[in-house]
Amino acid sequence: MTALARTDPKRDRHPPASIGARFAFPGPGLPSIMGILNLTPDSFSDGGRFNRLPAALEHARRMHAEGANIIDVGGESTRPGARPASLDEELDRVVPVIEAIRGELPVAISIDTSKPEVMRAAVSAGASVINDVRALREEGAVAAAAELGVSVCLMHMQGEPRTMQSNPHYDDVVTEVRDFLVARAEVCRRRGIAGSRLLIDPGFGFGKNLDHNLRLLAELDVLTTTGYPVVVGLSRKSMIGAILDRDVDSRIYASVALALMAYLRGAQVIRVHDVGATLDALRVASRVAAICP
């Protein structure tokens, strides 16, 4: 039996309500849509396009109008080989944008960071989700998240952004990713973070080659059965380029296809650049799933 066949298309896909009280889901049976807002000059897809407040706020408005109910704000690029941002750089990038979004749009705001200081400043500015590619492994990160009382997305990454794609290796990528995420969730729970506030992300493209990424997607139900809502970020990633030999700006259709496959395998939050196109596909799939046992 395939992973797709094992997934129940009618089961509740909503992540915990603690993600934020100011947003609504796109519709019954649909996953939450996390729109990507990169404020860095060097992000792999849209670096430099939204690193000024007016452009960032306009893009947030556009994603919200298209159906995003979470805006994921990031001030440090985590693409392979990226230069780390200093604390001051990251704070200067994210805090004004979070404040502006919070003051205008009825959406949840996620802060994409690994720094405890940025977590605190972002939540103070209006963020209600911490999205950490390092799964709260930086010194002080677990304590900060526990203190702040917001939801936390724990992501798997083998290695560090600068070197993670050099030669990633696993004996069993699905089992190892699952075990790492469950172990990190247990650390968080022991430190006072409620299980209902935790989400997990397999980290597509973060220390994984094409075969690793494809297997993780094919067997995503292994993660969805852990009891933690699964966040999936496949939008415009290099695995698409490896399959189709297309540049970043020509990966929209394939990104939508991957988002749809993740939804059908139980993903509860889909992190995307192209909100409208993704949500159109998911709404059609949801209508079919509603009548198919």
C-alpha cells in the first residue's frame, strides 16, 4: 500500500489554535497556508525584492489577499553557502515589518529565526510562531520559546546552511528525520513547551539530496503519525531544478504539484511563495477529498 493510500483525506488537518487568534483558515479541510516573506538581500528565490518596509508590507498584503493565514518573516538567509546575519542586522530587518503587519493584517505572523534575542523581539512586535531551522538548538533558544509561550516549528537540518549540501548522508532518511524531530519535541516538552504548541518540519533541501527529498515526501505519513502537525516547505526548491532543469522563477507549477502531494499525505501547514496558485489547487483537491472515502 502506498503512503498516499494510507493517508485519510478527510481527517482534520488544522494545526493547533495556539498558532494565533487573529487568523482564519483558508477553508474547511484545507491546510494552513504560510506565505514566505524574505527580508534578506540574498535569499535563494526572492532575495532583495522585499527588504524594504513598503515592499515587504505590500507583499504581505498580497499574500493575505490570496489566502495566506500565516506570514513567515525571515531576516537571515539559510540557503546553501549563505552568509550569517548579525543580530543587529536581523533585528533591523524583521521587527519593523512584523510591527507593520501586526498593525494592519488579520494574520498570524511567524518569525523564521534561530536567535533567542530575535525570537523575543519578534514576539514582542507581534509574532505568534517561532519557525526555527535549527529546532531550538542554539544556546538559550528552548528557554526563550518556553518563556514566550508561542507555537514553535521544529525543523530538521543536517549540518549548517553553509555546508549542508556538500555531501548529505543518511542510512534511513525518513527514520532519522522522524527520530530527530520527535526527540527535539520531547526536549521542548521537558523544558515547559506544551506539545499542543509544537509543529515539525522535515526540512526539505536542508542537508538532503534529491533522493532524500523524494523519499521524505513519498513517506510523509511517517511524520504525520507522530501526532505533531507537519509543516512542509517545498516551494521553488532546488529539487525541482534537479528534476526539471528550470531556474527558480520557472518552478511555480512544480511547486504547486509538490504542495498538493504534501497535502494529500497529511501536511497541515504548507509554506509557499505562490499563495494564490497553491491555494487554488488545494481547494480543488479538498472538494474531491470531501466526497471520496
